[in-house]
Amino acid sequence: MNDYLQTSTRLLRTSFDAKGENLTDLVADIDGELPKELASELLALDRLAHELAQSASDPDALADFAFRCGQAQERIAALSQGYQFERLGFVPTSTLEDEDVGKIDLDAIARLAEFRDRILKTIADFTLKFLVVAVLLLFLGLALGLI
């Protein structure tokens, strides 16, 4: 029974950086990050663990406790993984500071873009002319029976 609670506390400590001695303290420390129903479920499990430890418990109650702890641990792990995916998926929209934007030489960028466009147009024109001549030579060769 203590193993289940220790696993839950370890998950809360590693996944959410919770601080505290027992499960109640850990849940109180990270109350804003956990959904209300998960927090209430963890508190109920902590109370149930103390009740089961004080009384002579039947096997059905222990099995129910173990099952509910497993469900809570899966929900904690899924929630932690979701938060990690959110953090990984966040990409800042701009890496430039406001002061850096004014320092960019827009004329130089415009000249570079114009030069790039001129070079690409020249290459595309040459490629198109080469393909047209190649196709004409192919048809001429087929018409004359050389190919």
C-alpha cells in the first residue's frame, strides 16, 4: 500500500516539481497545475490509505485502493506528458528584439532579393530554351528517320 503512495508522490515530485512530505502537501503545493477532480482523487486516496493502515482491511478494499492508485498515476503521467508536449511545441514567433528590427538594412535585403530573382529568371529561361531545342531536335530526328 505504501508503494502505491510512494509511486504517486514520486510522480508528483518529478513531473511537477512538487514539494512536501506527504501526498496532501504535494497536492497543495501544485494545486493550480492539477485538475480539480484529480487533486480531490489524490486527497481521497491519501485519506483512504491512512484508514486502511489503521484498520484491518479486507482484500477487496486493498484491491480497490491499488486500482484507484494506478488510475491516478496514469492520469498524472498523461497530464505531465501533455504539459511537456505543450512546452516542446511552443516556438517563439520572433527571435528578434524590438531594438534589432530597426537596425536591419532593408535596402540591402531588397537588392539581394532582386539579384536572386534575376539569377533565377536567367536560369529558368536558359533551361526552357534548352528543353524546347531538345524537343525540336527529337521531332526532327524522328521525322527524318535518324532516330
